[in-house]
Amino acid sequence: MQDNEIVDLFISRDESAISFVQEKYGKRIFTLAYGILHDAEASKEIENDTYFQAWNLIPPHEPRSYLFPFLGRIARHLAIDRLRIQKAMRRSAEICELTDEISDCYSSENLAIQNLSESVLLEAINDFLRKSNKTHMRIFVRRYWFFDSIQDISHKFNISESNVKQILFRMRKKLHKELEKRGLTP
């Protein structure tokens, strides 16, 4: 079933929409959550919570042409929230590492000072990724969206871990320059 047909089922409040989403995207949603949580039971709960959130968010949203990214964003946020709760007493080293890596590219203080919205930063990053080499863009997204480890990325793309690190380092530097051009860095 096509995504727009599934969205139509959500809009008409037909519960079979959940079954179609589960059949089409369930494994991908679970994998996304598992990549963040590394816990099968919690990831299954996130998958189910994603369906519930989608049920509540469609309508008013109508993600006809971007259903999986819509669901993926819900699942990712739910998984990160769950991780924060689980690690409330101690910070997760992996999430901190990724945050430190990418935060060098932009300044949240500068965004706040200029009263710029998150969408401006998101648009700049998306433009940067569209202009990038396809393989490098995929590596960047696997690392910073899906939270894949360097080792996992190395296996998926059949390149060395040091090559993955080098690509990510260069991508971050290029992103920083792009954000600098747009006035989004100090």
C-alpha cells in the first residue's frame, strides 16, 4: 500500500492504518529505536508508541510524501526521551560524544541571540547535505540521525573505521563553513 493511501486511512480514522504502517515500516522503526537504546523490549515499546503518536498526529499533519521520515522522527524523539529517563543519574557517553562532535558546527547561543528558529538551522543542514557527495551524506546521516557506531557504518559501507572518522570530520568542517556563511556561527 502506498504512503498516501495509508495517510488517508489515518485521516478517516481507520485502525487498519496501524497494521499497514507496522507491516511496511515496523522493522525500520524498531531498528531506529534499537540503534539508540540497545534494548529490544524498550525498542518494541517505542515502535508501538510511535504508532500511537502517529494516530494522534495524523490529522492535523498529512505526511503523504514523507511518511517514514515522519514516523522516524517520532520514534527517534521517543527513543532519545527514553534514553534520557534511563540515564537520568548519569549521562550516556555515546549521546554526549555525538552531541560534542556536531555542536562544534554551530552555536546555539548565536541562534538564540538572533532569535532564529530551529527550522533555519534545519534548512541549512538539509541544504548542506543535498550538496554533499551521496555516500558522505549517507554516512553523516547514519551517524548523527540514526546514531550508528563508527564500526557499524564501516561495515555497512565497506570502508575502514579510520576512513569513516575522516569523512565525518571533513563533513563537520564543511558544515561549519556552510553555517558560517549563513551567519549561524559565532
